[in-house]
Amino acid sequence: MTRPDRFVLVSLDGDMSDMFILRPRFTLMCWGSSDLDAHGIALSALHALTDAAETHPYLSAVQMQAMARDEWGRDGQARYALQVDLIVNTD
């Protein structure tokens, strides 16, 4: 089975929630056809989340914790890991 040249894999990596506010931490593994493409996908994903925090009634903040180039991608395919914390209001 072949995978596409460009995609984003999202995983939940942590949670610092309390009774009133959800604080999940996600990692977005951004795959691209080149190093520049993968980096661009990671930045586009971050911008999309940041824009959503300004318009969505329940998403109030997005904070990037880390972005790193993964040099060990299989078959030489470029990828970047982007780790973000979200603040989601429960009411």
C-alpha cells in the first residue's frame, strides 16, 4: 500500500485539563514531497489552528510548543513534527 506524498497525522500526546478547561496537547506529523513542502504544511496547519482560535466559540487559544524537522523519515520522505497546546472551553 502506498501513502500519499502530502498528509498530516494527528495524535493526542498529553492532557492538562481541569474541571472547566480542556488543555490537550497534540502532535501533528506533517509529511511533504520535499523538505520545503513539509515545512509549509506544518506552518499552514499552525496558522489554521490559530485562525480557528480567533473564530471558534470553544477554542480559545493555540500555543506552539515545538516544531522540528524529522531527519529519519522512511524512504527519504520529508516530515516535520509540530507540537501544539490547545485551550478548549467546556461551556
